[in-house]
Amino acid sequence: MDDRPTRVVGAPRSGTNYVRWLLRENYEVTLPTGLHAHDMPAGDCDTVLVVKHPMPWAVSAFEWYLQHPGNGRPPMLNPTVVGGSFRAWLLNSGALFYWNAINRAWLAAQAQVVRYDDVLADAELTLDGLGFVRETEEFVRPVGHVSNSGDDTELRFDGRRAYYEREGWQKYYDVRTRAYMDQWIDAGLMTALGLTEYRRQ
């Protein structure tokens, strides 16, 4: 990485706040303010693209925006628009088109890719691979959730991480819903992002 500011970007509910927190606390990196993590490419910054597999990502987006109606960014992610059913939302909201579009755009803008699964498996190894200079000898991790509301936010991350790692989101996917996901997610983009198919154990 060069000396330019580094912007952490990605679709909402992909882990951008978590990765941004880890970078800020552990590395010599300038993270600009005033640029939204979920916008399309713009500005003169180096970029780190955080990607979550589209299957758990869709569930996370659906659940969060269902609990926070009116806060959709972009508005298509608001499940109340299509009645609150996961399948109806997945089929009618355009969420999968958005996932394809934002990740394709940032990849084309030469963002460095960080996979959420890799961060959960070994955040230190994954983020050291970006090439930033470390500020801490011992890698610092949050004990809970990380929001974008500021440094003094309450931390409640462990519960969501456990839910993700247990693949609790799988309950939303029957055969028809999974087939729709497979149909509309860009397979070439998945390969370029280093994402593989989820299979039940």
C-alpha cells in the first residue's frame, strides 16, 4: 500500500465496520471520513473490499433491515417493501443484482479483496497480508459488535459471529430459494472474489 488514505468498502452487512475497526486499531493506516462504505467507486483512495458470501449476506441484510425499517441503503434492501418474506424479498428486491454490481465495480477499481470468512478464521493473518505497517505487537480484537457510530460504541460482536460460523442462516434456504440464488449470482465474480459454494455438512 502507498501513503494515500485507504477506504474500506463493500455491500452493507459484509463486515466493513469490523475490518475498518481492526485496521484502525492495529495498523498505520489513514481511514478517511465522509465517504460511505457502501457507495460505488469514487475518490482518490486505496481501497479494501470486504466481501461476504452472498448466501449469508442476503440473510444478514434481510434480518437487519427488517428490524430497522426505513434504513435501507440502498432502498432496495428494505424487506418491508415486499412484505417481509425472505423468499419474496430475494426474488423482488434486486438485492442479488446489487451484490453483483457493487462487488464487480470495486473489483474493477482494483480494490484489494478481504473475505469475511478469512477475517473470522484468522484476522491477523488476513489483514497482515494487505501490506500495512503494524502499530501493535499483539493483534487487538474487539470483544463484541462494531458499529459505524464512533469509537465509544458498545461492542456486541461475538453473538453475530457465532451465528455466522454456525451457519444459522441456512434455515432460510429451501431448494427453490437456493436455486434462485445460484441462478442470479455471477459465477465468474464469485470465482474472482475467491468465494466457493456453501454445502451443508
